[in-house]
Amino acid sequence: MNKVRIHEILLSCCLFWVLSVASACKGSGDINPPKSYPVADGTFIQDNLVANWDDTRWQNELHALKDAGMHYIVFAPALHTRGDDTSEAMYPCSIPGIKQKYAADLVENCLRNAEKAGFKVFLGLNFNEKWWNPPYPAEWLNQQMELGNKVADDLVKRYKSRYGNVMYGWYWVWEVDNLNWQTTDRQDLLTKALNTNLDHLHTITPAMPFMLCPFMNYKCGNATDYRKMWEYVFTGTHFKAGDTFAPQDCIGAGGLKLEILAEWFSQLQQAVNSKQGLLFWSDAETFDQRFWTSAPLDRFVEQMNIVQPFVSNIITFAYSHYYSPYYVNKKFHEAYLEYVRTGTLPQKKVPDPVTNLTIQCNNVNEITLIWYAPKNQEDLAGYYIFRNETMVGNVQFERSGYCETVYNEKAPTIKGIYRYEVCAYNCVGKTSSKISVDWNN
């Protein structure tokens, strides 16, 4: 056998191995073989963020996400109903009585640009704000699920033939918690609601996976009971192989703490394992809900490290809202790209401290803190403000690249001496020393 023939055989074997690995990864719900360290594979994008984006802005965003190694976009919801029962769609909806919220077709914009950039999109169906005011009658919930089916039919008719595999999956916008679904009758109601959508979606789009992202709060229950709740629901739900259970990790919202995150995800992994073929992902929160600011990278990475042993993939809520170089301080994105490349946090210097901290109280019983920014602001992300050692504020850079050096709050009403402190911090979470000032009311 000549050398050329041997080379051809070896090349064929290598090609077969590569295709086999790719097929296995695709079947497991992963586009690429996983890294040894966790990285995020996608992000939610909501209508308020993209309402005025043109294709150039979309492509800038998607190329930034691609640089970060992502493959999935979750765009949700397609239809939103306010508490007054007024419904608005993010696209030209053909369902009677529903108007379009924006002049642009946001679903079309998302799919068109995702196709160009090579992303897969989960489309969220409908959501009604009355969901946040339980309990509600079974009839109302069933009506919402039936409306979701109509939205799905409308979306398939309008987009599926043109965008094929880009219109990849469905997202169930309704966020289930561990407080309002604790009894079996409530869990039966939840099971029926899920199946109303699951059965319809599996019929009209059998190749499109279904994803939901519940949440939890350790103050409202424990991890074991939440596992049991989902195990019970899973016994009756019609999930198929490839559907995805992607709980919010609740670190940004404060529902969980880092030290108990593994316990909760371990329990939820057991619940998912009870449902054959159901995938288990994490929805990592990239924000701090106390101040609606971007989380420092050290916390974001720790969240992913903690859940990695339990899940097969990680998405975020929401990289585009809290880490996009086109929306917040670009240092967050740049630092994350370095982490993606190396698997370690970037080595950044400890920020210089602020100076000249002063305090005053004006006529409306409001405290105003004022300080000078450090001279070296190269890696500066913002400032933490403390009152008697409790963090009460977080001032970050605006999109314009400016960071306030002023903080206002209502003056404490209880008589006493209050110590206020301010420190600078960078995008990876390193903080400067604090500077303090006392105030006596």
C-alpha cells in the first residue's frame, strides 16, 4: 500500500472521529465540546434593550457575544400583557386585539441578525404581569397557556420557513418559584399548564427544544423540598429529550447565597435526573439587584464554578444587559474575554483609594456624600458605599464613560453617629482601601 493511500485512510478516520464527536456533542445539547472551566454559552435579550437597534448595532452585539464564546440568544417575551390586560407584541401579531409595541419587528430583527452571526435563538412566548399576584384561578392560567399556543402558531407561520434552525427553541417565560407551588393541587395546576404548551409545541415544531428558568429563595423554603416539588411535577409533564430545565442561580437577585448554591443545584440535579432526556443548565445572573448594577467578574466566575459539576451548560441573565461593551463599562467584557481565553481571572491591580470624602445634609433630610476619584482610573468600575459597615450603594460608570462621585440617600432618623465609607473597585472585584467620614444627626 503506497504512502498516498495510507494518508487517505488516516484522513478519513480522523474525519469520521471529528464528525462523531460533533454529533455526540450536538446530541447532548452542546454545540462545542466543553472547556475544562465554565464559560457562558448564551444570554437573554429583552425588548427594551433592542427596541432601537439597527442591524449594525445588532451585529456589534452578536460579534461581542461570539468573541465571548456564546451560541444562544433567548429573546423574550414575544407578547406581553400588562396588569390592565393590555397586550402588546414585539412583532406584527395576527391575533385579534393585540397591537404591535414598537414600529420595528423585533423578532424579525433578532432572527435575521442571529442567522447572519451564526446564533441559535430561543423565542419566548407570552407573559402576563398578573402572574406575580398568585393565587389565580385555573381557568385564567389555562387561558394564558392557550394564548401562548396561538403566539407559537403565529411565530411559526411568520418566521420558521425563512429562519429554519436559527429559530431553534421555545422559552417558557413564566418563572416558577419555591413559595407559591408547594401544595400538590398547585403543582397539578402547574403540570397542566406546562403540558398545554408542551404538547402543542412538540406537535407543531417537534425539533425545537423547550426551556424554562424557575427561581428560588432560601428564605421561602429549602433545597430538598424544592427538589421534591419538581420531581412531582416532572412525573406528569410531557418533556421530551432535549428539553431544558435552566434554573436561575438567584445570586444576583439575592434568592441564594454563594455558600448554599451547590446544595440547591445538587438537589435540582437529582430532580432533573428523574426525568429521562431532560437537560440541566444554569441561568447565571450577572447583576446585583440591590442596585441594578453589573456583578464583578470574580463573583460571576465563582457562580459558574460552583454549578459546573451539576449542569451541562450555562446561559446568563443577562450578558447583553450587564456586560456588553456597547452598554456598560467595556472593562467588564474585556476582562471576561481574557477569562474565556485563559480560564483564570485577569490580574488587575488593586484600585487606588478615593480622596476628600465629605458629607452634608440638605433641607429635605437627605445625605449627600462627595469624594474625589482616584487619579488612575484605567480599570475602575465604580464605588461601593457603606453605612456602619453595611453596603448601601454602588455607583458604576454610565454608558457615556462617566462615573459619578456623588451619592445621595435619606438621612437616618434614629439619633446617633453614623460612619460612611467609600471604596473604589475594578471589574474583577478587587477593592481599594476605604475612606470614611462620620455624621451625627
